[in-house]
Amino acid sequence: MNKQINEFKKNLILETAQKYFREYGYNGTQIDKIAKELSIGVGTIYSFFGSKDGLFFNWLFAVMNKAYMEIKEQFEIEKNPILQCEIFVKYKLMYYEKNKSIFCDYMQNQFFLKDAARGKENPMKKVYELLSTSIEKFVKQEKIENEFVKDFYHLAYVLDGIVDSYI
């Protein structure tokens, strides 16, 4: 029972933090305001997430997991690997638009956030793995033979970087 209550509290904190991250960005989000809105102590938030960074990364992983599930669902419908890559690009642009302030902070402060994320899995890893299967299908389908195109995961990462550069 306590585990379910704690999970409920954690999700409630994440939902509230999401509003703040989206509206004020990472730098403008204040833990004490989230706590006040929920009528809980700041220590409760820290007990679940350890820090503002921990709260941010839990939220970011939730956003990325939701995106992954949506993209995966679309990939199961669309079998053409080029169109699958287009789906990825469209979702990435849509998520940036929905979460513009937080991702603008992220793009400006990547080095800080990389330090804060040290030891944590890249939240995009599952998306890259999914996208790499589309790239691999395309390469095999087009019979492309080149040493550069053998590392499909890194090509997915490069495509993501291209989209980030566009943004």
C-alpha cells in the first residue's frame, strides 16, 4: 500500500513539475513553488528525486518514454523505412514545440545537464535503437555498401543531431 501511495505522490510531483518546466524552463523552475502548489514540503520532493536535476531527469525520461511509445506505435503501422524516419523527425519537432522553453534551456546548457546526467542512460537511447532499425532496413533495401553506414545506431544519433541543428 505504501509503495502505491509513494508512486502516486511521485507521479503527482512529476505532473506538477512538468507544468513548471514547460512554462519557466529548467532554470526558472523552483522546487519550493512546486512544493507549495502541492501543499507538501520541499524535503518530500528531494526525498523522491534527490535534487532539481533528479526531478528534471525523471520528467525528461517520462517525456522521452512517451515519445518512444508513440513513435514505436507509428512505426508498427508504417513499414517504409524512409517514412519511419520522417515520423521520427515530425515527432521530434512536435515535442520541441510542445516543450519549447525546457528544450531551449537544454540546448543552451547541454554541458551543465550532461554533468547532472552523469551515469544515467541517455533518455533517447530507446528511440535511437528503434530508429536504427529503420535505417538498417533502408540500407539493406537500397543495397548500400559503405563502411560508414554499418553503425546504424550512430546514424540514428546523427539524424537526431541534424534535427537538433535545424531547431
